[in-house]
Amino acid sequence: MEKAVIYARFSTNKQKEISVEGQIRVCLEYAERNNIKVIGEYIDRAMTGKVDKRPEFQRMVKDSSKKLFTYVLVYQFDRFARDIYDNIGNERKLKQNGVKVVSAMEHVEDTASGRFMRNVLLSHNQYYSEELAQKVKRGMYDTFLKGYSSGGVTYGYDKIKVDPSNENSKTKKYVVNDKEAETIREIFAQYVSGKKIVEIKDWLDENHIYKRKDKPFLKSSLSTILQNKMYIGTLTFGEHERQNAVPQIVEPSIFQAVQMRISKNKHKPSIHKAKEFYLLSLKTFCGHCKQTIVGDSGKNRFGTIYRYYTCLNRKRKNRTCHKKQVNKQWLEDIVVNLTMQEILTDKMIIWAVAQLLAYNNKVMENSKLDNMEKELKLINHELGNLINAIAQGLGIGTIKDKVLELENKKADLQQEIDEEKLILPIPLVYDELLFWFESFKNGNTNCEKFRERLIDTFVNKVILSDNQIIIVYNIKGDNNEKITTQEIIDEFSNSDNSVASSLLTSPSSSISVFGYDCLGDPFRIRT
């Protein structure tokens, strides 16, 4: 029996607790139907899916390396992540550990077409998230312009209703908290006099001066206070500022003196070595020995770092494969550019949209739901006849009992219909799909996030030999999943290939494999 964990999340602490319980219930029902054993749950409360600072989510990704489960069950894909770039990165980490993400409500097959369907759903989720964020920001900006509160309470201020006589009014304004304001002024005064932040913290602790809820001041919170323009009456919202919007606590001259000292004390930021990301990891295979090709790097005698892709059998001590290493940037540029040129053409996009719509219509077919709706229609018809009979005064007692029986049966059947409808995927719209593909067609190939999204969405695998590249795309349908590496190599080897010519180019072909001769020696090409 396969093992799984459940990941559940809700976005706000104002959301009912039942929403998480409901997610878990649906996931457990899915697991039971599919003979999957659930061994654990990860729940993030009042956390958004737009950013990846979710503690339980990060713990789940980390735990996947223990190889204890093979699936992560989610209620819907937007519970996993609404941002498609974050989703790609996190799923890649899980995939490296042999773990798949499965939605209990969105039945998407693990095929080429299914992956396309899933990316479309993620695009919908991201659009919803961004649209919602824009609406919230518009409301907060309007509140900011009026100088009213649009968030939490800043130390040194209280919030009171703008119109106390209106019980339903939620609009609040800032007023000075005199006791806390004295502490703020003292913090600024001590810093201007030359004391360090750690010394100010010690003074606050010695005098038992704490933040709200008796929490001690941290060095980071003191640093934030010393740079908060709100204390000189200026509200900020993103890049916008509004002066004299709230009561002033600190004199502008003192605030300016503090900023000058902070500026002088700033150290040059340390330079950290960035971790290089290999876009084609887990997708590239050796055309000589069929082993995985992985990201690698090395230095020359001058300390210059070179990054490339290397066959695993070449890296091992016995070195059973002699496939040449390939420059990372060179290979990734080829795959990205050829994908843009060969796949994201008008003809291919129109064909792919038609295939996705056909696939969507197929998975939306539900004979069980059709039968239940037919049964509901018969019950409604029978109820109508009985009600007419009651209106005519025919056997009221017996008919009334029958009506109650049918009403109960109707309610149960309606509940089953609603549950069945929840399982159905989101119906796709031609124009929306076309727009989704166009977003790739007009993408910036110099943007790393776009390149990652492009490759993850369209590229199934890359077969790399010393003199040729074979790119297998997802866009051609389910048959890609049935092709082995050797079958691709054999078919390619038997074809008369040439530079930048496709092995199979017709949209009616069962697979989409493009073969290209490598130009020159890629290992010698440095970028």
C-alpha cells in the first residue's frame, strides 16, 4: 500500500477552522478510495500560498527526504501554492525525493496532457491570487490616503474608531499612546547620544520596559523603530508617502540625526556564494549509456568557475561512460530557444489548445453524475404530480407521507450530486487557454524564472549525445509516457537528421521529438 501525507492550509485567521478539517476529510476519503495509507498531516494556519514562508510546508518538504511517503495529498492545487514559480521549485524538490503532489478535488492524470491541465489550473490560481491582492491593495491605498489604519498597531500608537457613534464602522485612526510614546522618545534620544542598540536593549530590560503582551524588545525591533517614519508623522504605503498623516512623536531633527548615524554604521554587505540552479536536472539523460546527466562545476587555475552537465557514469570512479561534459549555459540556451521556436508557434498553440479542450471534455464526462441528475429529475416530476394531487384533495394523508419520503430522498440525492460535481475539474475556456500559451510565447528568455517555467511545462526529457540532442516535449499527448530512452535514441538514429530539423513535426504525430546536431564542441564554448 502506498503511503502519503496530507498538507492543508487556510489563508486567514478569520477563516473558519472547519475549512482545514474539510480539506483533511476530503483528502482522507480520496486516500481510502485509492488504497493509500495516510501517515501524517501538515497544517499551516493563517498562511498565504503566495509566498513560501510556511513552517509546516517547509517541514513537509524537508521530511520528504526521509523517503517515508510517496504522495502529498492536497485538497486543491492552490493549497500547495498559488504562485506557479514557487510551485515548480517545490515540486522539483519533492520529485527529487520520489514524492508526487496529488489533488483530491482536481483529477489530473500523470500524463503529458495531465501536466498541461495542471499548469492551467495553477495559472488560474495565480491569477486569482494576484487579482485578490490588487483589490486588497486598492482598499489599503484608499485607507492610507485618508491617514487611517489599514493594518496592525505600531508601538507608540493606539487605534480608535473614526466615528464612535457608528457601531458598524470599522474605520480607525491612529492616536498617540502617551506611555509608549515616552519610551520611543527615550530610545531615539539614547541612540543620538551615542549608545549602541544592544545598550538600549539592556536599559529597557533592566527597567522592565516591554512591548505589548510583555514581550521584550529585540535588537531587530529596535532597529525597525529607529527607522520608522511614522514617528515623525509620515505614513508609508509601498513607494508612497503621506506626511503629517498621523500625530508626531519624535522631532524631525532628531529622526534625521538618527538616520545619519545609521547610515555611517552600515557595513558593506557580505558577498554570499549563490547556489547555481540547473534547469535541466532530472530531465536530461545520456544518449550513450542512458544514465542521468547532472549539474556539475569546476575551477581553472585562475579560480574561474565553469558549470556544465555531466553523465553520472562519467563522474563515478570506474568512469564507465566517456560522454563529454556540456557547458550549462550553452545547453540550457539551446533547449529554451528551440522550445520557443518549434513549440510556441501559432500552429502548434492552436493545435495544443484544441487537444487540451478535448482532454478536459473527456475527464469531465461522468456517467454516475448523469444518472443521478436523471433520477433527481424523475423525483421532481413525481413530487410535482403528488403536489397536484394534494391540491385536488385526493388521499391527502397517504400522499403527504409519500411527499415527505421523496423530499428526504431528493435532499440526499442533491447532496451526492453536489459532492460529485466538486470532483469534476474546472471547465477550460478556449480564450483563456490561448492567453495562457501566449504568455509563454511572449516571455523573456533571459529571465531565469521564465526559463524554469518554460522547461518544466513543455520539456519531457532531453537525450544528450556527443554529436546530437533529442528533445522530447509534453505537448504531443499521452504517448510520450510510453517511450523509453532507448526507443527515442533508436528512432532518432534511424532518421536522416540535420541541423535544426525536426524528426517529427506534424501535430498529428503521436510524439514530438526534435533532434539537432550539436554545433562544434560545446565544452569549449564559455559564456
